[in-house]
Amino acid sequence: MADKKIIRLTKQEAKRWILQKQGLLGDYRFHGKDGVLEFIRQAGCIQFDPIDVCGKNAELVLQSRVKGFSKSMLSELLYQDRKLIDYFDKNLAIFPMEYWSYFKRERDHHKRQERSKEEILQVKKEVLEAIAERGPLRSADLKLPQQVDWYWSKTKLSRAALEHFYFCGELAIHHKKGTMKYYDLAKNCIPKDMLESPDPCPDDLSHWKWRVRKRIGSIGLLWNRASDAWLGIPGLKAAERTAVFSALLEEGQIGLVQVEGIKDSLYALAEDIKAWEEEQKREKAGEPYSLKRRCEFIAPLDNLLWDRNLIEQIFDFSYKWEIYTPASKRKFGYYVLPILYGERFVGRIEIVYDKKNQLLQVPNLWYEPDVKPNKTMEKQIQTAIKRFAAFHERG
């Protein structure tokens, strides 16, 4: 029987727990290209979104945590070193290559069931042979212009075919030019031992346990409630999720955390609980808690914000990504980033990067109603803007 002791935290301690886990508090823990890989392995995955107003979501997640991060580092890890791969996890995502085998059931699902499957399978031989002979191809390189039903609307058969074989794991993304994907045979992009390895999870429960454990670790603290934190895990409904939490708790893989003022229990990975307890011992032994206050701009789909209700309860900060909100109903703007200052969100900022003129623009900055910025805060925000500009200049 696993130890069911409960870790009790104040809200301030819960903030510190999450931000330290995220690498957003104190000195930078992640540095350069190795730091990119280290953070993504810790996070399990980072969400990808192609919209680029001031950097794509995955790039924004990394620039806030990895000292000296450049966009080329992520591209190299994906398409040269092949230590990362883009596929589905929390929706479109980037995760370590060694996780490939865990998503076999996702690939098998697409093999069994797909929109316009009959039309796609009719051109399978033609598409795969073209790539084998000519190398990585994009949709425009294939002469298959007929329209077929696809996920959001009708699209060209060439695109549907490439995406279907990518979903099935027969193709992989070889590289990208902007938002344009070039596909290659999976065997040319994924190491043979990983490509041929069986699914490590023999049943749905073991698969869900692996996925849920990763999501908890990706945020630091998480509850058993419906939220966007569980997106992209097929079949994981409320009853299944409760069974998974019970199993993980019984096995000692996770532990209970109670935060003052929050009714629902939270959960943390056993190793994170151990790290927290060791830190508490050090503090009691005379090593005071003293972490440098940082200012960071947080991505709209950042791991930290995957459960916005949880963040609102712990950080007293309400955030909505208004990109899909009609302009007349937006409270702030199309693409606005939360401003994290030390252990709290002090406001939000609208940043636009003009690629043509290589100019960073800041049309708006809003402070929270109860925030009265002093000179130190204003200086740190200006420093963060300059650092953000340097991230774009590095490319």
C-alpha cells in the first residue's frame, strides 16, 4: 500500500513549486541547445502552433526558459539531430524522439479510420514512390489537384495523402520552410530501432497512466478535473481519468498535494515531491530560500497555462487567448502574452515582430488592476523586451 500522506502548501508555496518546476524562477536552469532538449524531456512535450506574430508558440515557450535560445536550435534538434520529433501529443506537439513508440496506437487509429481514405489509398503507391525517387516533397510537388474531404474543409488530394501517411507514421516531416512541410519516408528520419519498436503499453490503462503522468509533470501540480491539460489523449474521459489517478497514487508514482483555499486535491510526481521535501530540509538547516526575480513573457499555449482555471486559482490571474475571439469582443488583443514577474503575473503585453524590417513593436502593455509598477519592475520589463528582441535577431 502506497503512503497516502498529503503535502500541504500555501498558495505562495504552490506558485513557487510550479515556477521552479517550469524553470521560470531564479537563475536560468536551461542553457543553449542542450537546455532545449533537457526542458522538453522534462515537460514531456511542448505544444506547436504555426501562427507567428512574435514567434511560434513552441519558440516562445523555449525563449522564456532557455538562456541564449535561438530558433535554429529547435530546428536542428528536430530536422538534423533528430532528437525531437513533431507529431500529435497535446494536439500538435514536439516531443523527444524516444517517445515515438508510445504513440503507435495513434498511428494505428489513422490506418484504420480516416477521412477520404479510399481516395487516399488509391494514390498511396504513387505518392510513396515519388518521395522515394525524388526525396522530400511538399504538397505542391505532387500533381494531385482533385479536392477531397479533410479535417476542417475540402483540400487537395496531395495534401490529404501526405498528411494521412504522416499521421500513420509512414512519412515524417523532413524539414520546414516557414510553415511549408516537406515529407520524407519515415525510415529516413526515425532511427530503425525506434521505428520498429513495439508499443510499450499493452493496454489502454497503462497508456493512459503514461500520458497522465507526463501531463502532471509538464505543469508541476495538476488536479483530476476536466481541462485543456488532457487534450489529445483519446478515450480519457472522467471515469477513466479517475481510475488512472487512483492507480498512479496506489503505485506511489504520484502524491497528493493540498493548497490552501483550493477545494480540489492536486497531484504531483513522486520525484517532485521528494525534491520539494529535500529543499525544505535545506531551508530548515539554514539555507534560506532566495531566488532571483525574473521577468518573462509567457506563450499563449505555454505548458504553464494548460489548465487556466488552476492558474487562476493559484496565481489569481485570468487569461484568455483571444485569437479566435471576434475583434469587437476582445478585451485585450489578437496575440497577447502574459507578463510573469517573479512569482506573479503582473500584466500582459502585445508584441509584433516585423520580419521585413526586422523591427520589434510593442503596441500595448496592460498592468493588472492591483499592480502599481515601480521603477525596478519597469526596468525589468524593458530588459525583457530587449532580450525578446535579441531572440528574434539571433533567428
